[in-house]
Amino acid sequence: MPPSATPDHCRLIIEPAPLSGNRNMAIDETLLESAATENRCTLRWYQWDQPTISLGYFQKNVSEDADESWKYLARVRRLSGGGAILHHHELTYSFALPGSHPLAKLPPELYVAIHQPIIDVLAAHGLPVQFRGVSFRSESEPFLCFGRGDERDLIYQGQKILGSAQRRRRGAIVQHGSLLLLTSEHAPDFPGLLNLTGQTDRFQETFLKNLTVDFSNAISQALEFPLESQILTDEELAQSESLEKEKYSTDEWTSRKK
């Protein structure tokens, strides 16, 4: 049984280089498992080494709405639900929280707790965004998540620029989300935040690093959780490598239908 005391700090992992979709999702599941079994909190920032479609946990691998050109893109199935995301020019986070923390019992409030600091930081960078505030659903949901609407999405001028999803396990929870910064040529209907604000020239390594640090500090302050920069433990590294090979890299996992 995991300890009952709330952790006194949160581990911060900033990936030094983009990773494959299989690797990213294997690490996120490993962090959820560590939250569930080791009472460990982790905030992680990462990017993708190629345009990749991540399928929601319950989503079919094919759709009438899917663009024909997408069949050539890398695919991975997420641990969390929701619609597919075409990861390309973005910044992605995951936040794994043990069940001992009060917010783990309040999934809707966790979205707000993470997204409000992101709003504040983007505003400080001259990129004002806001919560959508309302949800909308249709009988036939669009294949891509950014064509769907949830009240906790972040939007700019009515366009969704950040969406997140969650997965629970034995009381622990992992939430991961994508901040769309530039439009992908593979999904031109979804403009990135920098396209919408006319600041596409800001999409540079220094800007992304500054955003990551500012987001991390703001989330730490909002949750009153000191951050400690660390890496995966040896056990987590082994577990993530096993998940990547035996689960996320297999057609059985990616193509299964629920």
C-alpha cells in the first residue's frame, strides 16, 4: 500500500530532446504507476520527434473523418481518453499525482489547477488565453480532439489551443495536455496560438525553454508544491522501456478497438 501522507515536493522532469510517441506514452504510464505505488508526484514537459497521432484510450484506430494523408504518420494509443491529437509544433505536459493529494479526488478541479497558471504565464508573455467555459458535444464526435469542446479547454479568439485528458489508477491520476503553438501542415484547420497572435517567429528553442520554466514555477506556486529537478529512477527507466517495447510499440495495443 502506498504511504498516506501527501508528498512534500513534486519532481520536475524536462526532457532534453523530443521523443517518440511510444516513448512518451510509456513514460507517462510509468509516472502514473509511480504515483500509485510510490506516492510520487511528477510534473513532466516533453515534445515529439515527428508528427504523431495519439489515439484516445477508447478510440478506434480509423475514422471516416481521418485525413487520407494521416495514414503515413506515426501513431500511438494514449492511456487517457478523448479524441485523437496530432502532436507536432507544441509543448506537452504530464502531471502525475498520488491519491494522497486532495486534488486526486477532484479530477475536474485538477484541470483548473494546472490550466490557470498556464493562462497566467501566457498572459505575461503577451499571449492572452482563457477557459472556454462551456462544453459542447455532437452525436458523431470529430476524430481530432481539437475539433471537440470542453469547458476546461484553453482558447484564443474562439480557437482551442490547449486540451488535456486524464487517467486514474488506484486513486492516483495522471493528466497530460497539449499546448498547440504552431499550425501543423497535417491539420491546417487548427491554428496554433502563435499563428493566431501573429508571432510565429517566437517558436524557437529559447522561447520554449522559458515557457517551460515559467509554467513549472507557476504550477508549483499555485499548488504550493516545491519542485525538484530529477530524472527517472532506474526502476522507472526499466519499467518505461518494458512498456514501450511490449505495449506501446505493438499493433495489438495501437489498433485495438474498444
